[in-house]
Amino acid sequence: GNRRFRVLVELNVDNYFDSDITASKVEDTSSRTSKQDDIIDSVLSSIEGNCPSGRFLLPVGKSEDSSNDNEVIEEDFDKMFWKSASNKEVRQKVHVTFLAAGRFFIK
């Protein structure tokens, strides 16, 4: 799922930004254009259209048998609780991922 998401971002990153990409545009996490919202919709539709459908999950804590709640290590992922991200959280995550990918294309 994560790999497919990253590939979709890579395939759409050129269209996500105007031809005059600047560092300030890539660092601005708060504003999106309608064109960018359309691309986000397209990426989300593709992910949700997979079989089985993709979704975005957020960690919300650990089960009671986990020893240290402050330290997350790879072996602890099977002990964590997850929740589905809200539409707003998902859209922000996709936007931030495009911004991170766009840093490679700054002129």
C-alpha cells in the first residue's frame, strides 16, 4: 500500500506543481490550488479503488501488554492500535507527501 502510494505521488508530482517551482511553494503546507486538490482526489480514488481498497491509518497507542509507551520500535507495531484517518488528515498527508517529493524538483 505504501509503495503504491509513493509511486502515485511520483507519477503526479510534475503536474502537482507549476513549472516555476520555488522553495517557498514546496515549504507551504497550508495552501493548495484547485488543481492540486483535483490531483489529490485522483490519487485517493486510485488508492480506494484498489482491491482490497487502500486506506490511511494513524497510530493511536499501544495495547496494555506493551512495556514502554514512549519508545516506538519496529517490533512494537504489532502491539499498536490503529484508526482510520479522517478525510482532512488524509488530504493533508497526501499534500505533505507531494511537497516532500517536490523538493527534488526545485529549480
